[in-house]
Amino acid sequence: MLFTSLTLPNGRILKNRVVKSGLSEALCDSKNNPTNDLISIFKRWSQGGAGLLITGNIMVDRWHLEHAANFVLDQSTNFSKASELANAAKIAGSLVLAQLSHAGRQTPKAINSTPLSISNLKLDLQGYGQPTVATEQDLIGLADQFSSSAKIAEKCGFDGVEIHAAHGYLLSSSLSPRINNRSDKWGGSVTNRTRLLQIILQRVRSAVSKDFIVAVKLNSSDFQQGGLEISESVQIASIIEKEKIDFIEVSGGNFESPKAYQYTSLKESTKTREAYFLDAAKNIKEAVGIPVMVTGGFRSRSIMEEALSSSATDLIGIGRPFIIDPSFPNKLFSGVMSVLPTNERNFPPAQEIPKGAVLNWFCDQLRIQGKTGRGDTNIPLLHGHNRYLEQSDETIRHLILHRKNKK
């Protein structure tokens, strides 16, 4: 079934079921416009054969970035560079979605020391500031930002947008009973906590054409005590399905509990497990009539095929292997490859290395690929980790300097 096409509710057709899920590419310049490196990467991903490419974290508000080198889509964007990226991503027949996001309380303190959030609950990690609680006017304004960015995305040639309501960013925080402690109409019940996302979807859908894809990335669970659970995710999926969305991507976790970025080392005795959100996705798929996509852990073609044939999911979302081998979809389809790159399994168990080291190593590989056209997997884990941290600090300095010069 990996080879088969899929027709979305709005009539758009994906040529196959393999999707490059959103990565935090963070390869934009100090004005938050795409660099040639990022554009070349998306061209290679399209040429690799995937049916759909989803960008990572295109922000709707340049004061609420997840990373200083995020792509931003607003009226200050270089539309020409944005169009270049969209066209590169479609060069070999892939469709491309702009993943729209607002980092909320997960905005680094160096970028914004008092980020807007659904509540005053501070992120329990070093380097993040005390949030400012969003007023009703702020939340309505947020809906306008998402719809404006979606309209720009369509103008620049993207085939659609994915609204990022997972991984602890602002919309994910709004859905979480642990983070959203409001007592007004934006908090409390599942219906109230979904209100912001629902309004954003309504605004986005009314701002774009009928054949423009609108998708949502949703946490199956926050994997934290008191956080969002699968039973509530099912309810949320049923609510947002009514807003004429085309599919739901299922993931999980946030910065404090990064379940989406987990990995299993070969040194660990536990059996390597793939598709770790698949069971949750089954529950969501049973509750909705639109396609569902699962991202997280897929590495074996046999397991991908089983997930599709069992109707547990309609689309297979894959991230890290695209960084190591952008052409793996074509290799899967031709039979040259049956198991995707699993570099992370060669690293020590998570408890033996610095927090975030594996994720940072992959981010460094992505940067290398942008520069040279291929990664370098011989680079040691800690070397790549430390270099990425240094690059991130340098990027923040450039961003801050640019903002000061603008004043």
C-alpha cells in the first residue's frame, strides 16, 4: 500500500503514502527567510520520491520562535524566497505543506523573555522565560495570524498548511488540561480547550481556496501527569474534523516530555519498537472519517505496510531517515531498501548522554546536508551535539543584532 495514491477530502491526490513529517529545519537567515541551503534540501526531498513533504515550524509570529533560524510567514517575509522553497519541494511531483506554528511558552528566553501563552505556567526547563497570559484579544489576534500566514502560504505556492497543535507549542498548550488552567471560555472542558484551535481552523479555511489542504498535527498524549490523554485527543479529533480539514497527524509529547524524539539504543535490553503512536492513532481513526497520519518510529517497510493494511493509519510520517538518506522513498518502492537508516540505534542509551544530544546530532547532520548535499554520519555524537549548540547560540546572536539594527 505504500505505493498507492490517496485522495484527500478536498480532492487533492497524494501519489503515495510516504510523508516527510515536520522537522525543525532551522536553516533560515537572520530575517527568517529560507536560505539556499534549505531550498536545496527540499528539492532533494522531492526528488527522493515522497508523496508529501511537510515543513517544520514555519512561525506565524516572529517574536515567538522555537529556534532563531525558523522560517516565518508574515507580511515581512521575502515572498520570492518562500516561493522558491515551495517550487523546489514540488519539483518531482510531491505536494508540500507549510507547518504553521506559534511557539508560545516554548520560545527561548533569549528571543522573548515573556512569551505569550495560554496560562502563566512556565516551562520547566532552563532557558525559558515567564509567560504572559493571553487575553481574549490576544487569542483572536492569534487566529488572524494563522489565517494570514495560510493565505501567504497559498500565494507562495504551497499546496496547503498543517496547523501545529502538538509537542507543547501554544496550540498544544491550549489543549492540555495540565497547562491550560484557565477558568474562562478558553479553558476547563475539552470543548473549551479546543475552542482556540477550532476558531483558527475556521479562519484558515475561510482564507484559502477549497482545494488548499488544511491538516492538523495533534498530540495523542502529553505523556505527563495531568496532561492530555488519548481519550481527550479522540474527542478533540471529532470536534476539529467538522472544520473541513483534510487529515490529522498523530504524534505526542512536548519539550518537557519529548516522546516524539525517543529512540532505543542497541545496548538496551528492551526490544526496539516502531510506530510508537500507532495504537493511539487507531482510536482516533475509529472516531473520524478523514485520513489519519502517524509519525514516530517507522523504520521497516513491513511494519509500514502492516500499519496501512490494518487500517490503523492512512499515511506514514517519517522524519530522521530523510536527513540521512533523502532518496530512501524511491529505494523502498524499487525494493532496493527494506529498512530505513537507523543511526540513532548506534548511540548509547539516553541516560548515558547529554539531554537532547541525539536530536542535536541530527540537526547538525541536516545543516551539513544543506551545505554539501549529503550528511556525514562519521561525525561523533557529542561532536555534532556540541557543534549544533554553538551554531544555535551564534544564530540567536545574529537574530538579536538584526533586530537591534532594525530599530
